[in-house]
Amino acid sequence: MTNRSRAWRRRKARLILGKIQGTKDWIINQFEDSKTKPGVAVKPRKAFKAKKAQDLRRAWQLNEDLVDGIAG
């Protein structure tokens, strides 16, 4: 028999319990009607707006690529 530590047993227990909980949640979601619950709708994400520093880095990288002949 292999000698297992208490930490190993706790990790395995968390793994198994997490799988059981995930399965339980999945089964419950099969029978729930998401339209009847308020606040279930996913919030729309805001469009990503690049910061000035990011724009400068991109411009610098494009210029370097043009000089090296990689881009275009």
C-alpha cells in the first residue's frame, strides 16, 4: 500500500467534491428556465479602448517591423 499524506487526501477530496458540485450545478441548469429569473442576462462588455501608451507601443512596433521588412 502506498503511503499517502493528509495533504494528498485533502486534495483528492476537494477534487472529487468539486466534480460532484459541478455535476449538480449542470443538472440543475438543465431544468431551470433562465428567462424567468431576474438578473440572469449577461451584461454587455464595453468595447476595449486602447490607452495612449499602448497606441505608442503598437506604432513603434509597426515602425520597427517596416524597417526590418516584416510587415507589408
